[in-house]
Amino acid sequence: MSSPTTGRFYGVGIGPGDPELITLKGARLIREADVIAYHAGVDKQSMARSIAADLIPEGAIEEELRYPVTTGMTDHPGGYYGAMADFYDECCARLETHLAAGRTVVVLAVGDPLFFGSFMYVHDRLSPRYPTEVVPGITSLSAATAAVATGLCRHEDTLTVLPGTLPVPELARRLADTDAAIIMKLGRTFGGVREALRRAGMLERAVYVERASGAGELVIPAAEVEEGRVPYMSLVVVPGADLRSDAAGRAADFARLTATADEVAVAPAPSRLPSSTPGTVHVVGLGPGPDRWLTPEAAEVLASVAHVVGYAPYVARVPQREGLTRHASGNSVELDRGRLALDLARGGEDVALVSGGDAGVFGMATALFESREAAVAQDAGCADVPVHVVPGVTAAHAASALVGAVLGGDHALVNLSDNLKPWEVLADRLTALATRDVTIAVYNPRSRSRPDTLGAARDLLVESVGPERVVVVARHVGRDEESVSVTTLGDLDVESVDMGCLVVIGASSTRVTADDRVWTPRSVD
């Protein structure tokens, strides 16, 4: 509870530049405020104050919150973010002095207070202690779209708002994966932003907007901007492709775009005219994680194809470049992905169908051959589409290398998912392998929909071969969050295992060294 003398704290969005775009509520609060606070850049006048200048009451206390740095260059021991953290602490201390004295404090925020706004950081610190209200404002996104004067996104289009400070490959990938986009925080980053737009195939329809709704507003094609003159208060608008084909503005494939998940799973890929010379479907194993494990052959294929098809997290690992079209989809629609790849290739274009690890190990290679077999049976004309499978580093062998050589002897790879085979088959295979002293690498060990399968497998194997078999649990192998634990069947903590893990159950001869290296001898006694 606040005391009777506690002041009220407001974050007021004042719009993108034109004072007439300040909301009625925002204007009223500014006129009634005891304290008006606003941010200002290094050696610059406050844009927020200039927008709201005519509303600031005579006699109001003004708090100019001037940034110590705006370009990332600082000698602060904590670097840029350390300097900014100290700055926001100082801002809060100054504002809290007024709030504790019972004054009403309004912080002016260009655009909307909680949309890429500095107000957020003082809000995080002060809102738990003082009565707080946030008044929304018109964003620069809305003003820029109005300035471009074209539809930004229609019906099922996705809109993505991106910071221009992202690395070029990541920005290009995210652009390629959306229908429409807004790119903010330009300034020095504009050269990289334009390169990302080019790689994503969006530069032709990208529009640069500077000082939206304010004095000196500029709207020109992004391709024509002089790179060295771009201010921070600018953005790029990428409208969605205009696919209208009826009076309601719906795209020609509206039915497919609005299909339910079950309908998508059985719907054929969009029909394409076959080419006299079909392209090739390259089924590419990306390896289990880091780029350094991508093979040179896989990299060469990915740099040459016109399309990449796959589960969205795998497609996200493929660098975007000019001329590459991405087709990302959800999990469990492998056959649909295979059919789409075949149809694209029938149209004469080379396609990469990507898979994690090795595409032939519980990956997309088998799903593609299943799709092609089904298409041939339906006389769909895919029999002549060439298929090239590019091998990749498997998760199992990467995990084995992480701990030493746990797969150094005879071993088997088992998919613990029972989506495509019953538990009885899994149980029989696991028992047969363990009792014949074969090391087992278990893929897809435990998911939210299958929380009990791994526990049942552990209990089965403990009963069959005892609790002492060495077990390796490798999580996110090759990635930043990589971890590994070595335990036994009897001590295996099932609850700690998820789909990011690979579980290896050793043979009776598997050994653990004093420094926790795990290896299985080649010879059998």
C-alpha cells in the first residue's frame, strides 16, 4: 500500500513525431503533471520534449534524462550495458525523489512507452513501489505504415518486427521466414539491413521511412537510400506480397493457408507444372548442432539450391541468401514435407530437404522415399525425380565423442518414440539388444506426450540385465547449453531427461575412467 503522500507515476506515449497524434488522455496527464521527465541523446535536444512542448504546464519541474552513451562505445568497466544499467538506476533515483514527495510524475515516451522504449527500464524498477499507469501511444510502426500508404499485411500474413542490430545472417533468415516486416533501429546498421533484405529477396518491396509523421518526413525505396546519412529515428517497412485474387482480398491458396493442422497433414502440396528436366531433391543432414559440424558437401548443396524445405528449427539453421526460398513447417508432417520437395523438384528446381544429424538416421531421407513411393502408387509422376542423400554427423556419434568412445564396440540406434511402432515391439528390441550385450543409443527418449516410456524402458532393462550398466545422458550436444552426465541404469533420473537429450546404455564391458571418460572395448571376452 502506498502512503497518502505517495505520488503517481505515468508513462505517456506521445506518438512518433506529430504533436496532433498525442492521445487526449496523454495530453491531459501532461498538462496536469507536477514533474515532466524525458530522455535525450548525447549532445542532442530531447525529441520527446519537442513533441509535447506546447502541453508542458508553466511551473512544472522538468527532469532531462540524458543518455551517457548511444553508440555502444564507452570506457565503463561494464561496457555499454553496464553504463546503461547505471544510467537507469540514476534516472529512478531522481524520479523517486519526486514520487516520495507526493508529486505526479509523467515520463514522456516517443511512440509507445513499452515498444522499444527507454521508459520500460524505469518502469521495471519503480512500478512495484508506486502507483503506476502506462498510457499507450501511436507507434512509429503505425506512422511509417501510414506514410507508405499500402497494406502492410492481409488476412493470414505474419508480421515480424525486427531490430536492425541483428547480425546480417540472422536478420536475413527472419525476414525470409515472414510475410511482412518492420525493421527498426537503423542508423549505422543500415548497410547490414539492406544486405539482409537483398538476401531475403525483399529489397525490391522494402520502403525506407525517416521521421515518420514529423517535420522532414522522408519516404523512399530502401534500395535508393544513401547509407551514410541514415538517422536512428528511421525504419524500413516491408509490406506483405499482394496476393489478392478476390474482392475480399484473399490469396488464391486461401483454403490451404487456413486449413487446420489435421487438414494440412493430409493435404497435397500445391500443384506445380512439371518440367521436362526435373530438379534434384537433396536430403541434407545438418549435423546435431554447430555449424562446424556441417560437412563441406552439405554446405555446397545448401549454397546452390533454390528451395530449402524442413522442420522450422532446421530450416532456421540454413543461412539465407538471395534466390533461396524457405518452406518451414511444424513437427510430425514429414510426409507432407517430402511431397512438397518432390513437387518443387518436378517443376525443375533443385531442393534441399533438411534434417538434423544424419538425414538417414531417424531423419527425412526415409520420409522422402515413403512420400515418393506413395506418389508413384498414385501415378503422381515423381518416379523420375532424382534423390541425393547427403550424410551428416549423427547425434549418437557426437555424444559418444563427447564422453570418449562409448560406442566403440557393437552398438545399435533405437528411436524410443512409439508413434510409428507399438511399445511391445520397442520392449522386445531393447531386451534383445541389452541381453546380447550391445550398447544402445536411444533417440527421442522422453517427451511431454510420452513422459513414461523412458522409465518403463529403464525398469525393463534393470530387470533384464541388472542396475549396473553404465548410462550416458548427453544434452544439446555441440551447442552452448551442452551438458553430459554419467550414471547407471539403476540411478538414471528419468525426470531430468527430455527431447534435447540422447541416452546411451552401455554394454557390460563399458568402462568409466577416473576422469569420467566412457569407452567400450572393441573385443568381446
